[in-house]
Amino acid sequence: MYHKLIFVILIFFITTNCAKKESLNEDIKKIDPYQLYEEGYVFFENGDYFYANKKFSEAELNFEIIEFAAKSAIMSSYSLYGINFYSEALGNLDRFLKKYPADKNILYAHYLIAIIHYEQITDEKKDLKPLILADKKIDFFLEKYPESEYAIDLKFKKDLIQNQLAAKELYVAKYYISIQKWIPAINRLKKIVKEYQKTVFIEEALHRLVEINYHIGLEQEAKKYAKILGYNYNSSEWFEQSYKVLNKDYKIVKKVESKKDDSFFKKILRKIK
């Protein structure tokens, strides 16, 4: 009798648990991915990217149509980017590229990856890794999608990155100059001349090469860089500085800047007040 009672209790628990599981499965199946996506989009439009990401992620898991799942994934990635969760966004985008390689938003995914790396750049005195990564990702995008609508924006950012990379080289070169380590300083400056010719730092780099080579007795090398500087930037202040290095009697005339007429702006400010 005792054994029969235990058996009945066990049967009761098993059937109850099965019923609960079936009920739970039915609830999961009832989740509407379209509704989840719509809810996510409302959060997205209101700038609430944290909850938008949550809804888009849930929608992706519940969509059976791969195109809609992919769309949810890219929206989730952008939402993570919107709250500066850069690592999470990059992880999500990497998963997107692997899971949906034929999706129409692949181009935008690569663009967003480049932008995320770009926005993690600080300045030339700090970590160089984000600069190099951003430069690499932008190069990849411009090579693969040169005619896309995002190419112009990334070309502009590429120029800014090149300037920052050149600034980093110049910063290190100046440090070596300050401790009189001439060879590593020259190597850094030559790198600017070779790789970053279109940046704003090319003139100073050429001048520093004139200055260092003249200082260590390599006068012909100094003249070589002075000629390059003179040929390309004859009217620049850096050329004038280099000319003085090679011609000690030359007097640099300081230009007197005319005082700005700010009366117009003052009138506007008075109206605003």
C-alpha cells in the first residue's frame, strides 16, 4: 500500500511538471517578434538605446524570417553603439557578419565597425592602437566599397587619422631631440616625409630634418631637405626657419597681425542679450 502511494505521488509530480513545461513552451511560442521589433523601434526613436537593444535582441531570436532577424541584429548593434558599449557593439557586429554574410546591411555593418574604432581615438600622445585599427578598418572599407554613400565620410576621417598618426611620430621625434637621440629622431621624421606627405606636419618634419642634420655635421643632407621644403613650401614659416639654419645672418621678420574687427559680432551679441 505504501509503495502504491509513492508511485501515485510521483506520477502526479511528473504530469504536473510536463503540463507546466508545455504551458511555458506555448508562452514562448506566443512571443510576437514583430511586436518586439516595434517596441524596440519606439525605444530607439526616443533615444533609449539600452532598452532598444534588449527588444531588438529578443526580436532577432524569435524571427523565423532571416532577413528580419538580420535587421534586428544590426539595429541591436547600433543601439549598443548609441550608448557607447563599443566592445559589445563590435562583438555583435562580428557575429552579424558571420551569421548573415549575404544580408543587404553588410556594407553598413563594416561602416559602423570603422566608425566605432574611429570614435575610440583619443590623441596622439596616448594609445596608438585605436588609431591603427581605425585606419586599417577605413582602408578595408574604402577598398571594398569605394563608391558607397559612406565613402566620402570615411575619406575625411582617413585624412584626420593620417594627421594624428603623423602628429604621434612628430611627438616621439621631438622627445628624441630633447634627449639628443638623433638617429631615432631622424627615423621618425623620415617616416612622416615618406608616409604622411599630405598632412599638416610635413613642413615641420622637413625643417627638423634640416635642423638635426646640420647640427650633427651632415650639411648636404640638411640642404637636401631644405630644398624639398623650399620647393614645395617656399612661403611657409618652417622654410624661413630652415633658411636661417643654413644662413646665420638671415633675419626673420616677425609679421604684425592686424587687429580683428569684432564690432560686427559684438552687435550680434548685444541683440541676443
